[in-house]
Amino acid sequence: MTTTVTPASATLDTTRSPACLHIAGDWTLANYTALKRS
């Protein structure tokens, strides 16, 4: 399986604890899982 990640805007929300990473784009749980595995 080839995971293609389109450049998207990612912002780190440091006002929360723990910090939350907001990624704007066509991201799914499958994309995130593949990214964590790589």
C-alpha cells in the first residue's frame, strides 16, 4: 500500500494539555496509522 500525503497545513495547539496537532486535509485514520508505522 502506498500512502500519499498531500501537503497540508498543520498547526500545533499548545493551549490544550496535552498539545493537539490539527492537520487540515484529507486525512483519515488509515493515513495516520500508516504514518505512525513508517
